[in-house]
Amino acid sequence: MKINAVFEGGGVKGIAIVGAIHAAEQYGFEFNEVAGTSSGAIIASLLAANYTSGQIKQMILDTPFQQFVNSNTHWLGSSIRLLFKKGLHSGDVLEQWIYDKLAKKGIYTFADLPVRKLRIIASDISEGRLIVLPDDLPRYDIEPSTFLVSRAVRMSTSIPYFFDPVIIKKKKKQPIYVVDGGLLSNFPLWIFDKEHTDSERSSRSIVPSIGFQLVGRLEQVPRTISGPITMLYALFTTMMEAHDERYIEDQNRYRTIKIPTLGVRTTQFDLSDEVSMRLFESGYGAGRKFFELWSVSAYQKHFTKYVITAKV
């Protein structure tokens, strides 16, 4: 059966989502359209390129995530970089990693994917608006069919202050700064609702949308703040990790897989293989628990009640 899927952002915790995807595959579900924010955008892009959960898991285990950040940077150098580049780390290595993985499947631009197959969330902090890629690219005078999927993923994963923002230059206008989609919508479960309500009204079949959300209260360990760099680090990690404590509204429980994150932090780039596998198993267990109880009829009943009726 086909489903649409929405993947929450969560940094290095993304392998837990891959575990839940593995459960979905075992239950015979096929991913139709996918969307995601930040690390969820990475997973969505790989699924859109026809990677399996097993391949994505191995890809993550084989990748030393510390390569994505600058190592042994002196505090003065970090301060200067932050002043001029607006980020502690460039994000170029991460973007190239995504580019290479997608290229192996023949995916470069959005034109290489089926229409509406992939949606990626980012945040335009210059004009203060959420961006859905590739849909909103014409607003920035960019042709969606020529835009690199890896660049869209880079936009969505540019954690403020941690990675450099992506800059869009517009003719005779101020440049646009784009950062992590999690700033405005870390779990865009709403993204397929309009087209599905349209489908319901026109008597076309609904493809169920399932959200893969990372949950779990983190252990409260005080952060040491000794200067502007450590304060900024505490600021953006608090901002990103606050999403983990978000309450899941009743109207979305029927379509949300809640995946425990075992106290792992978003930017814990030194994650061991052992912890990564525990996260994967956590996601796998949450996925199996969800799909064992899930049914099309129950989904349609709740979707009609909470989405269709609410929009009439």
C-alpha cells in the first residue's frame, strides 16, 4: 500500500527514523510522496532517490559525522568565522555528501524526480517566511527543475549559527538568507493535507500521510556558558531540541509514529555505532507498534473528522 511520509528534523538522531521506515517496509508500505525538515529532509531525499531503509542505515553507520564540522578550531577563529560567515561550520561537506549519494541514483535536480515526489522545508529569515522546496523557488526567480536537490537539503539542514546559512542572490535586491527549516516547522505534517482534502472532495482516493516524529525528554544537563560562542551554541541547541518535547495533539496521534530518542542530542556528532543502532532499534520498535494497530478505515475516519470537516 502507498503512503505519504513526513519526517521530523533531529540531527544525528535521524537513524531512529530509518528504523521506523524499516518497519513500514516490512509491513508492505510503499512511499509515494515524502517530505522532511533538516535531517528529515536528508532521509526524505534518499527515499525519493529509491534508497531502502537498509541502505540508508548502512550509509549512516559508514559515515563519520564529525567530518561535517570543523575540528580543533580556536575560539578566536570561531568568532571571526561566525562574524563573517554567520556560522561555525560551512556545511559544504554535508552538501557534497548528499550530492554524491543522490548522484549514485542519477538524481541531481528536482527535474530528475517525479513531480511532487519530494518536498523540503527551509526558513527564509530575511523575509521571515517558511519555504517549501521546490514549490516556492519561483518566488526567488529560480526555476525548480534546475535546482539541485542537495542544495535544497543543505538549506533545510543549516542549523542557525552552527552551519553557514545558504544565500540566495536576487537581482537588484538584498540577498536572502535561508536556514534550517526546523526554525519554523520541524514536523510539517500539514504539508499534504490540502491536496488530500481536494482529493476527498473530488472523490479521488486518499493516500494516507504518516508522520515520523522524534520524541523524548532530554536529560537536563546544564550547559557551560563562558562566552558568546558557547552562549550561541546553547541557544541553537535549546531551540532545536525543544521540538523533542512538543506535545502531539490528539488530532494527529492517529497518523504519527512517536520514536523515542534515548536522550541523544541533535548535534551529538561523535555518536558511536552502538548508540546509533540503539536509536535504529528504537525507531523499528515504534514503527512496528504503530503499524500493528494501524488500519486504512481508522485513518480515513480520523482524517475526515480532523482534517476534511475542519476545512469545510
